[in-house]
Amino acid sequence: MPGFIKRALTKTIMIRTARGETQQIDIPPDKKLLYSIYFAITALITLTTLETTYMLIFQSFNNEIFAALMLIVGTILGALCGQRS
């Protein structure tokens, strides 16, 4: 899984050389960004498990846990879209 996330966050640019050829350059993501995405995915899995157990035990839906889930999903999508542009 770490390789997939690193590939998803790697920025690719095309540069034209002096000879007129195009060269592809990959810019890897920062380690801080990678670790924050790993943490966000871990938190997403944990909160999903927490919401599921809450629904099984109390037979109701918790809005606060769902709001935290949506915050983390938005953060992950924002990081993926922002890094690629």
C-alpha cells in the first residue's frame, strides 16, 4: 500500500531538452506528506470501525463520528488533488 500512495502523490512533468526531445521527470512527494496521508488513512479506518461498532451496539447513528470521517476524507482528497496539480 505505501508504494501505491507514493505513486499517487508523485508529480510528473515533461521538459523539452536542448535537442528538442521531451523528457519526463518524476518529482516524489515529501516524506511529511506521505506520513500525514498514512496517519489519515489509519484514522479513517479507526473511525469507520468505531462508527460501525457504535451502530451495532446502540442501534443509532453518531453524527460527530460521521463528521470526523468526512473531515478526514476531505483532507485525503485535498492532498491528492493538490499534490497532482
